[in-house]
Amino acid sequence: MSKKNLWVLILVVLSSISLCAAQKIEVWEVGYANESINIIKDLIAEDFTPKTGIEVEISNFPWEGMFNKVLLAMASNSTPDIIAGAPDHLVEYGVRGGVLDLREHFGVERVKAVEKNLYPGTTQALNFRGNTFGFVETTGVITGYYRTDILSELGMSIPKTWNDLHSMLPKLQARDMNAGWGYGGINGGPQWGSYLMIKQNGGGWVDGETFKSLLLEPNSLQGFANYVELFTKYGMPKEGVSFQMFKTGEWPVLLDISAFYANVYMAAPEIKGKWKVDLVPGTVRSDGTVSHESFMGGTTLGIARDTKNKEAAFKFLEWYLSDETQSKFVKMVPEKMPGAMIFSGNIKATQALPMPQEDKQKFYEQLNNSLAFSYFPGGAAVQRELNFAVHNVLQRNMTPEEALKIAAKSTETELERKQKEYQRYIDKLTKN
């Protein structure tokens, strides 16, 4: 090779490196502790940027106000490259044309390669009418926590079904004990406890194709009734401090979100070895199978339509959501932040959590048996109406049927209004 050609080759390589190094993407995260964001930044600086030349700027925001903040940014064309939000929020952005359909822009194979490593319950919620608007990042699920020492002493075992729990409650209550509910309970998002029971019974909130309420369907009614009867018929407490009641043994059976695990594991060493995590009690269906489906939520990441760095943004998501990166992340969080724990949407990262193997397996089973809240226009209003329905039963002594009729009517009104507002968006998605 001549010296001239060699210099041309060197210049081309240097130009390519310079161009790549100049790439920078911006990420809006939501709901993380600042220390967790710093861990992500360290991983990026140590691995992602040296390998790709792509720099990443991360801003962290609270959940409160995030949805409206993103909508305002979309309206003013000032979005970052990558946006975080709840699963239904990401689909909302996508329906409005604010985030990319990942399949359309990056190909089905690349998208599937990322999705295969993630829990399907949230992945399904992000796929709307053939469009994929994001990937799951972190996840949480309502699961069961059981004081096995107390249950064993009383000759009881972990309840596998709600009927099992019903039969246990009088014996616990006779000893001034009970089963409690944290997240998903009366003061902690009762719409999600209702959702859990409705889904286990084969019911639903809204038909994803017709956007019609399903609250008055027999299975939905049954699931809702099963939920409120835990408090009206079986005497579960309507309030209480989950951590304290579980630690003292007053609630040897507790239903709460997965993040509760870290609280007990790190802050209650005196009960180490005396408790276990297991599936939420299940509902026996007509075919004899038991559904342990639970509410599943978390954060998801999508790419803004206005980004000028589409490929760089997708490369970041491929790297960040990979088995290797997520496993490192969930392992580093409790090491650097004692008492904290991250539940990743990545399946293999569950195995990197600092907990006994038996507990990891139970979380895997619960996450794999659960579905995130699916998108439909006006979803926030419907969640609110189901919350109202629970309180109408418990505070105003309505029957479950009366309360759901009100919720269904309000839901239908909101869905009709939203359908008119969103029809142009839905038609555009269908045509595409």
C-alpha cells in the first residue's frame, strides 16, 4: 500500500472514530434513587461508551408529573432520545406518535432479540396492535410473604388458594393475628388488588380491541367480589403498617409488592430464616387449574420519534437491557446501597439478586405468571373508578354489583369520550 493510500485510510478511520465519539444521547429516567442512577452512569462509562463511542446523559425525575412533562416535551419538540414511563404511558406516547414503533424502525429480529430476555408480562403490554413502543426496564409484582415459623407452630402451611387463606383466617384472628395487604390493599392502591383477583378469575377491565368495559362481565364481578369480601366477610384489616406487622408476627401472611422483600431482608435480621416469599394465593378455575396471576408493573423505555440518534439510542437499549448489564446492575445496587434492591425486567438478572435461590425461583414464577396493566385510552380514569368502587363497598356499604355498575357506567362514558379524541391516532396506527 502506498503512503498516500495509507494516510487516506488513517484519515477515514480517524474521521469515523471522531464522528462516533461525537454521538451523545439523552435519557429521561423516572423513579430511581440518585445513587442507582450513579451506578448506571458508572456502568456506561466503564463499558458502553468505550465500546461504542456513544456518550449518555441521564436525567432522573419523580413519578409525579412525569407523564405530563413528557407530553409537554413532545408538544414542543424537546424530547430526549430515550423516555422512561409505566407500560401504559409508553403506549400512550406511541399512539400519539411521540415514540417510535421499534419493530418498524429497527426490524422484528432485533426487537425480538431484546424481548426474549425480558419478562413477557410487560412485553405483551407494550405491544399494541402490531406496534412495539418500548422495552421493560424494571418490574414489580404483588407477591406473598409468609412467617413460616408462626404458621408451622400453628399447624398451618403457606396458603396455595384463597380458599386455603379463608380457612386460616379464623384461627389466626382467634390469636389476635391476621393476614394483611400492603400494596394492593385498601390504602395502597386497591385497584391493583382488585385487578389481581379479577384477572385470576378470567375477567378484565376493558376489551383492548373494542375499548368497552368488562367490569360487569360475570368473571370480573366474581373477582371484584372476592377481593372486597376479604375485608367485609373474612375480616382482613383495612389498614396497618406492613413492615411492623409482619416483623412482629401480627400479620404472618402478607401480600405486598416485590420491593418489600428488601425491607425485611435488610431491616429485620431478627426474623432471618423465619419467613419465606411465595406466590400469591391462587383462584381455582373451572378447568381445575389454579391461577396465581398477579399485578405486575414497573418502568419501561422507549425511543422518542424526534430523536436524531435512532441507531445510537437502540444500541444503548440493547446493551443496557442485556443479561450481562442488568445482572451487574442488580448486583451492584445492594452492594453500594445497603437496604436497596432492584427487580429488573430482565429474566436472568433475577438470578443475580442477593437472596436465597429458593426466593429467586419464587419471584421468577410470580413474575412469569403475571401481566402488566394493558393500554387503552383513558386508562388512568378507569383505574380511578375501580378504586372508587372498592371504597363504595367498604365505606358506603354498597354491594359489589352496585359499586361496579357505577364504575362501569363512568368507565364507558370516559372510554367513549377518549375514543372520539383518539380515533385519528388509532386509525393512523391501523393503516400503518
